[in-house]
Amino acid sequence: AHSDDGGLIMPPALAAIQVVILPLYAKDPQQQASVLDAAAALRKDLTAVGMRVHIDDRLSMKPGAKYFEWERRGVPLRLELGMRDLEKGIALGKLRTGGEKFEVPLEDPSNKVSRALTDMKSELKSRSEQLKQRLIFRIESRSDFNKRLKEDEPGMMLVPWGGDDDDEDSIKEETGVTLRCYPLDQDELPDEQDCPLTGKPSRRWAIFAKAY
């Protein structure tokens, strides 16, 4: 759920690196030293409030290549810091989930960064829930089940299950579909509900999906 065509998208709570700081190249050695010092100070401020921060100071590497690498690795937030940004007293932030770049004040960066990571967490949760709901299909008959298997994206099939281990094995052998889990939130089964896959009385809802 947490990925896209650009690579991994790590939820902030799970990311080994939550924020990567990218100091940009400056031709003037003194300006370069100032940028690197500001990056170190920025990391110190963020780590002081418990954030996991890395500085990518490979100055010989082009910014675009570094952006691509950290996006692919799924780091939640990158902070770009060049001489022009330093003169304005800001770093430029970019969330892995997309959106416009935003300014992070160097004077007090932790509040803005914390809010950004919290917003990203909420967005990931919303995306994941929407994806889950889009890919879950309630099965009412064997024909519903067979029809879903012919789709390019069969998804997860919610079945009022009444079978046993032998039934599971038979379905797997016949269709390649396996019982993946019993949802924690169990809706009440309709009265006298029979399992559409076995014809036996249903006992609880189960998720089936194709094995790859």
C-alpha cells in the first residue's frame, strides 16, 4: 500500500531515516562551509526532539540524482538547503507523498517538520484505507467468486465462510485462491446465511485472495 512508481513510501513512525537534509553545492568555499554548518545545526535541532535525521553531504552528486535516490528509498521528508535558502533563513521541504515544496524556518524547524510528518501519516492512512476499500469485494454467490477471478485485478474477496481446512485446500487447488485472514471487525451474518463456496452454514466473514 505504501509505494508508488517512484519506489517505497515509508510511514514516518517506521522510517529508519525520517528526514534527509540535502545541503546544495556552492562554488565559494566559505559559502559552502556556511551551508554545511547550517545543515548540521538543522539536524541538531531536529534530533533534539527525537527525529531520525541524516545529512547527505555528497556535494559532487547532482541534486536530481540525490532526490531520486531518497525518493526511491521512501524517506518521508527531504529538506533542501542552499546558499539562497540560508540567506532567507529557510530550508525547502518536500514530502515523499508529493505536493508543493514548503518553507521550513531554520530558527525553529521542529514545529513545521513535526506538522508535516503528522500530515503525511494522515494522508498515508487515508490512501491505504481507500485502497483497501477499493479492492475488497463482497461475494454473495459462487458465480460472483468466479467472475472476480477473471478480472485483471481480482482484489480481496469478502466471503461469509462456512468451510473447513479440507474446503480451503480444495478451493486453493481448484482456483489458486487462499483464505488470507478473518477481519477483526466482523459484521453480523444474515440469518440462515450459507457459504457461497461450500454450501455449508456460514460462521464468520473471511478474506480470500489469489496467491501469486
